[in-house]
Amino acid sequence: MRVPTPDQRVGEGPTPVLLPSPPAGIRDGRPGVSGVTRDALGDWFMTAGEAAWRGRQVADAIWSGRHASFEDIPQLPAALRSRLAASFRANTLVDTSVRPSDGGLTEKALHRLDDGRTIESVLMRYPARGGRRERATLCISSQAGCAVGCPFCATGELGFWRDLDTAEIVDQALFWRRHMAADGQRITNIVFMGMGEPLLNTDAVLAAADALSDTDRFGLGARHITISTSGVVPGIDRLTDLRPQFTLAVSLHAARPALRELLVPLERRWPATQVVAAATAYATTTGRRITYEMVMIGGINDTLADAHAAAELLKGRLAHVNLIPMNPVAHTPWQPSPADRIEDFANVLRRVGLHTTVRRNRGVDIGAACGQLAAELAGAPTPMAVARRQRLLVDRSAAALLDAATADALPHVLRGI
């Protein structure tokens, strides 16, 4: 499935892009070696007249995380290293900078690609406690920019730049494998919740997830990989047909249609009822519980009416609900919901049997929310653009809240007419 052209949105009447898309540089025509299957790499060695075991040697060196360059693999003859470098990129991330936070428990990386585009990944460490082992969850990007345009997300301010290819996705994980090796640590979970909508780049995301879960490549169990979506129903259906063991996470954010349309423009194309039905089919087929994410925004989607609507939509399903206080984004008029209001919301869900947790935000001081570093690098938008965007969001918020209240006041039999 393809995304719209750059700087377009999927929904109608999108929140304006704040920053113009920077000019793209020239792409490197060599494929990233981490996006090449072992069989294809073996074929290249056979065609080159090299022994097949050399292909396994290169693959092991790259996937182990020990080497980010062919020149770093001393077992290879110099001539072969040169031939490999002429045909493949050992690392598609041209440059990476890392910012630590939370006493080193959170680190965010800004990766520069061959054409100058930037993407982000975030590592979150969780120390062992309460009988649980220590964990290290990596959040990776699937696109540079995003076409969906959720107004509370910093990536949405950038617009869409381009899809990432398989190697550009996988190389984020390989970067962190190398980064953590010095401390004897390892990644325990990977979530596709960084920049971009994963199921609008389905081919590359599925190929990357397969590589990450392949015991002969990255080797992380499929149940430790989460693919997130803001509600691309054809992509969910495709996952269901494939019957993988990945966890599916759905960015729900609101159950009342008028408010979800404000927060997730894809609601116009695939309403929440259709999204939840598709996700339920995935759960039924795979036996995997669905995670529903809700960013909690003060006075927008955090009322008891919203909680009851979410409870009605999700009750009785194989579901877990994750409530996330909004990460403050500089150019919106909104603020995170108060903690007591989030807890009241959670209790409504728990009373109908929905397992519900409240997530604590990490890395606020380093801009760990999706797209914040890339937006910072892109430069500050003009005050006029920011003011226009904020006025638009205030107006649309008021209209959505009014529409939701009106729908709630209608007799049940008249709703949806």
C-alpha cells in the first residue's frame, strides 16, 4: 500500500504541515545488506565466484552487531571487502547522534539517511523489579515523516517525506545492538511506534519484522515485536491472512467518532468500529491480545463519556488498553490530562473487564516523543504558521466536542442516520 504524495494527508481537511519539506539529496543505489535475505546474499557470492560460506560469514558479522562496515570484518580478504562495498551498504544510517535521559534509562537517536532525511529511534530500559526481569524496549521508525497527520504528534508537523526501505528499518535495531553490546545488554522488545504509519509501508515493515524475528538473522522472538497502526484496515487484514505472532497495537485515541476524526484523520476512511473489527479478527486468528493506545489530552478525550464509549467499543474483546499522557508538543494548544482524570478513565475500563495500564512518559527532556528531534532539526516554524495551526485546532476541538455531545444526546435509535 502506498502513501499519498509528499506533504499530503490521508484524511480530509488536515491540520496544516508546519514545516516545508526539505530538499532531498541523491539516494545511494546500493541496497543495504541487512535488507537482503541470506539466500539472496548467498546467490551474490556464487555469482561472484566466491565460496558460499563467505556469505554466511558476512551475514553473521553484520547480524551479530559486531561490525557496521565491511572494512571492519578482518576475516575477509581486502579485495572481497571492496567488492562488497561496491555492491551493498553495510549500514544505511549515514550518521547517528544520541541523547540520554532519565539517568541513562532512556536514549533517543537521530539517524541521518543517505538523502539527508532524518528519522528517530528510542531505547527505553526498564530495571528488574517485582519479580520481572530487566527489559530494553526499542521504538523504531518505518517512514521519514508521516502522512496521517495526527495533530498531537510532532511527526505530523513535518508531513510525509518518504517510506523507509527494509534495511533502513532494520539498521536502527542493529545500531542499538552495537551500542548496547559494550555494556553487555541486549534488546528484549521492538515496537514499530516511531516516525511514520507502519501499515502504509507494509511490504518493508513486514520484511523488516521477518528479519528481526528470524533466528538466523536478528533473532528476536516474534512475540517480542509489536507493529502499531493508526487504523489502516487493509494492512490489518493482510496481517491476519499471514497469521504472524507479532503483537498488534492500534492507536485508538478516542471512541467517539467526532473526536477520533479530530485526533486521527484516518477515521474518515476507516472508522474505529471497522478498525476494532479488523483487529478483533487478527486476535481471533492468532490468539494474540490487541493493545489499544489512547493518548490522553486534557479536556479533549479524557471525560467519563469518552471512557464509557471506549468501554462499550472494546468490552468482551481480547484487548489491553494503554493510556498515555500526551507528550507536550510545542505547537499545539493542548496539555496532558491530569493524573486523577486518567485514573478515573482507567477505572471505567477496568470495571467492564478490560486490562488497562497507565504509561509513564519517558525522555521528556530530550524530546523522546515521536518526531520531536527531527522537527527540531528542521527548524522553527514561523510564528504566523504556529498561530494559524493553534487557532485551527482550537476551533476544530470545539466543533468536535459539540458534535460528540450532540451525538450523545440523540436517542440511540437515531444515531448513525
